[in-house]
Amino acid sequence: MFVLGIDPGLSRCGYGVVRQYGSNLTAMAGGVVTTEPELPLQERLRVLFTELRALVAETRPDAVVVERVFFQTNVRTAMATGQAGGVALLVAAEAGCEVAQYSANEVKQAVVGFGGATKDQVQRMVAALLGLAEPPKPPDVADALALAVCHLTAQPLRRAIEAAGSGRRS
């Protein structure tokens, strides 16, 4: 199974593709899509859409996982992150991919074992889990890979819960 994790951002949008084969997880790709701050908002969103669409077409993921933003102290940053996340969700839906969202705390809990983990802790644990020689940089890439890892480790439990729920009598 291939999962594309997306850490949404308007200036820097991290992505990471993780492949699961049995219990082995392997990082297949990772990087950052950037947009120029001088461009009008609609152009920045168009660039992000075009780049993410090409990435999904190239990697053909089984699922796309986008970080769900709950809270940020800077309203402008929160709006831009939400808009970038919306573009990522649109690209995934258009491609017919399974879509999932996790909060940063859920990802940190799944990957590091502590919802309040630091960026450095996430980077180091992602490197350990994926057998990388060094932590992925910048943190946007590590966060995107962590999203994919979170989904791959949480997915069997989610499916079991859904199956158990559908087997109940009303």
C-alpha cells in the first residue's frame, strides 16, 4: 500500500510517500511544494493544486492523508493552512483516493507515543521507523512522512472498528 502524507501550507507544503509491505514501512519520496509569497492568493493556490495533482498522478497513492488543523495562534497562518489543506483534499478526491485526516497531536501520539512531541522528536522517530540514515528535513517533509506512517499504523484498527460497528443490530 502506498500512502501520500501532506503537511499543508501555502508557502511550504510538505509531502511524503510511504510504502507498506507486510509490516515494513519504506519512504519512497518526500519533498516540499513552495509558492512565491508575491503571487496573488489564487495563483498560489493554483500552483499548489497543479503540483499536488501532478504528484498524485505520478505516485498513484492508495490513500492521501492531510493534517487537520485545529488551532493556530496566527489567524492568517491558520487561514492559509486551511486553504492549502482544502486544495490537498480536492486533489485527493478528484483522483478517487481514500482520504484521511489526523491532527498533529494524533500523529505525534501514533509516531512518537506522546502528543506533545517536538518537531525534532518527530523527525528522529520518522527516521527510525523508516530506516533512514538521518532525520528528514525540513520538518515539513518529516511531518508529511509521519502522517503517512500514522495512517498505515492506524488503518487496521480503524477498519476493525468500522467492521465491528456495521455488524451491530439496530
